[in-house]
Amino acid sequence: MSPTNTAPSATEGRPHFHEELRDLERHALGGIDLVLDQLNRTLEALAHHDVELAAMVILDDDRIDGRYLEVHQGVLSLLARQAPVAGDLRVVAALLHVIRNIERMGDQCVTICKLLPLSGNEPPTQPEILAVLARMGEVARSEISQSKRAFADRDVGLAEDLVRQDREVNQGQREIFRLAIEVGDDFDKREWAMTMALVARCLERIGDNAVDIGEQTAFVVTGLFREFSDSSHVELP
């Protein structure tokens, strides 16, 4: 009688692989919750010019950076040990992009918080500009949450809908720029308004990164990478 072959086959090893891949995806998408927490505090710091809260956001960025490293290393390990193919390989590749987008969104929150102290202790704020920024932040927050749902559910339609929201964020950025130009000749007001224009740019980039996660959703589902309608381009009349 020939000896029994006790080595596990490639097929037998796959259930463990898929469990590990699901855990890795959950860990990556959990990074979006960290970003939402950071963005919420960033928007609060912006609304109330709370530099102490802004400093906390900056310090807490290590949590997102740590999540990025954990997922990145997990993906590389999975590639080396399991050699995924077909749809599994698309998920693994997409997770590398997703966690990078998450890390970038965290960086944008940090940049906003670093800008706040530059305008002084009692800056000459303009309510109209702050209102537009608040709306941009609200929509960007919605984009982030929706990008997570779209990827988790493999919902291409929900992913494509991110473009609709992103256009509103882009419009807000252009509105902030216009208001900053029209703020007047007072040096302090102009300096604050220009700083807020930089804040608006950061919020716009957060929205773009959410759309990028949506594009990775479509890639995982269809196997084809395509950019959604580029809402970052200004629509000329």
C-alpha cells in the first residue's frame, strides 16, 4: 500500500485564504472609520477655530498611518504565500489602492489642521466662506461613507454615484476661491481667506480619494479599470 499523502492540496488551502482575505478587507475598510473620525474633528476644529482639537487630529494621524502599514504588509504577505488569481487577485490589488487612498485622506485632514493656527488666535472670519466649507465637509463625509459601502457590497452603481456628490464638492472649492478674491483689501482678511482656499483644496482632494475607492470597486467587479466621469475638470460653458 502506498503511503498516504497528507500534504494539503491547493484547493483545501483556499478556505483559509479566503478567510484571511476577508479579514484583510475588513481591516482596510475599518481605516475609513478612522478617517471619518478625523474628518469630523477636523470640521469641528475648523468651525470653532479650535487649535487644540486640531493638534489632537495631527497627533492621531499615527493611527491611520499604522493601519496603512498593517494592510500594506498583509497584502504583500498574502501575495507571497497564496499567489491569488482572477477575482481574488483583483481584490488584493484593489486593497493596496484603497488603503493608500485612506492614508491620503488622513493626510488631508492633518494639512487642514496645520493650516488653522496660521491665521492667528482671532482671525477675521467670514461666515459665508465658513458656510461653504461646512457644506463641502458634509458632502465629503457622505462620499467617504458611501465609498465604504460601495466597496463592501461590490455595488458599482453606488460607486458611480460618488461622482454626483463630488461635483458639489468641486463647485464649493470654486465658490471659496471666488469669495476669497472678493474679500476686499484688508490684509488680515485676505490672508485668512487664502488659507481657507487651501482648506477647500484639501476637502476637494478628500472627495477625489473617495471617488478613487469607487473606481476600485468597479475594477473588482468588472475586471476592467476605468476612471469615472472626471468631475475634477471645470465644466466650461
